[in-house]
Amino acid sequence: MSATVVRVRDEADRPPAPYNLVAVEWEDSARPISAWQWVDDYEMPQIIHCVSVGYLIAETDEALALAPNLGDVGRPRVQASGIIRIPRSAVRKMIPL
């Protein structure tokens, strides 16, 4: 069984969804270093530049929530998986798709 690939050219070609599809450019922090080390040996890690794409399922003054996967679309309650919460302070750009 093979899947059909459809290139979406405009919004009219996109399957209906109850949320807006967006791309978010944001900066992530580095994970903590668990081992002890001398402070004067510490090297500042570079900022991690990220891009996340998904449906904007929630937003507050403090954060955005994107879900790359939606299920039960068209029913009274929609499911989502893979939800990521991005602090607004880390967001550099949000682009509607």
C-alpha cells in the first residue's frame, strides 16, 4: 500500500482543522550539567535555535502550545499528541501556514 503525496498550495487545499497551523522560531536553553566542575572551567554553551510546526491549540501571555498531531477532527472533542509548550520569552517569530 502506498500513500498519495499531495502538495498543499493554498489554505483551501488543507484538510479542515479547528486550530491554526503555525511555524514558531524560538530559542531553547541547554540542559543542566549534572557533574561537578570548577566554575572557572565552565564554557557557556551556544543558544539552540529551534523551529517547531504545529497547530496552535492554546496560548497565554506566558506561553504557546503547539500540537503536531490532531485526532478526532470534526467531532465535539479533538485529541492531540506531541504537544510542546514554548515560553513566549523564547519565541522570536510565529508564522501562519
